[in-house]
Amino acid sequence: MTEADDPATEPELPDGPAHRAAAPPLTERQRERRARILRATAQLACRGGFEAVQMREVAETSQVALGTLYRYFPSKVHLLVATMHDQLERLHATLRKSPPTGETAADRVAQTLMRAFGALQREPRLAEAMARALTFADRSVSPEVDQVSRQTTAIILDAMGGPADPTPEQQSTVRVIEHTWLSTLITWLAGRTSLAQVRVDIETVCRLIDLTETGTATTGRGEEAERPPSSGP
């Protein structure tokens, strides 16, 4: 009997992502179970990519009931996007132990994102599965996608030097860098660009950080310089 043929194993879930986002914090036992699920998902994706991640197989590998799996993740897209967040969290922990050493914020962010690429390059099937899930994600996956975005932002801000209260310009720059990183990941996985070109693109977009910092430092003088001269009393 397939998953679709066995509706009794699928619990009723609240409609819409807002209900899931407002769920109470997980207990320690639930966190451990969730971690097992994400580990099983990563293992299956490493072996066979997106197609290898089947909900029943994930449930069996992680030793949880299929209905329990669906309570945590309504679909494999939800599951794989959550796995990407988990992988980024692990990367962030590694980066904190061994932070980038570039002289400028742009250098450090570029180095950080290339280290992330290196980690994904070691497991290309997992990377491809997670990237496909992100491209397939609809509004129902918004909480998981937002978690990925927040984690990526945190990694970039840490590499920049951790501004506690980033300016709107810095926030916009981080978003552009994040979009570029994801786009280069997708095109590289599809075989449409080389790793050398990925490096060039990431280093290029990271230069926006230095431009933003320069603009922020000179805003007051710039505004004064642009003010038209007085025509009289």
C-alpha cells in the first residue's frame, strides 16, 4: 500500500503556514525525533538525490511512524527545505569555530560563501535535492524557506563583522548577496556554470558590502555636498 493509499496514517493538519509557524516549542524528545528525521533525509538524498527522498523511506530510516513524519513535515519539499536549514546551521557552527580571515568584509563574506559551496560540492546529490526543493516551494513552505533565509543572513552578517543593527542598505545588500549565492548554486548544480565562474560572481556581488560601508560612512558629507548653494538671505 502506497502513502497515497493509506490516508489513515496522515494526521489532520491546520490549514496554512501561519498555524504551523505558531506551533509551540518542541520538547527535548520531539527535537531528538526531528533531528533523526533530518539525518535520515540527508542520508537518503546523499545516496540518490531528490527522487530518493520518499516519505515512507524517511519514516522507516528514522524509525518514526509515517503519520508522525507528516505531523512534522507535510511533504518532502517541506522536509528537504528544513534539511537545508539544518545543514546551514551546522555550517554556521563550523564557521564560528573557524571564522574567515579576509581583510575586508567583502573578502570575508566571499570566503564564507565559497566554503559553503565547498561543503555542498562534497555532497552534490544532497545539494541538488535541497536546491530543487527550494525552487518547488510554494506558500505552504514559507516558514521553512524563511528559516533558510534567516540562517543565510546570519551567516553573511557574522562574516561581515556582525552589525547588531544593520542599516536598510546593508540589509538590502545581504539580500542581493543571498539571491546571487542561491542562483549560482542552482546554475552550478545544473552544469550551466563552472566553479571558477561561481567564485567570480560571488566575489563581484560581495563588493557591494564595501560600497555600502563607504556610502554609510560618508552619508552626512554627501548630503551636505549635494545641497544647492543659497541664493541669498
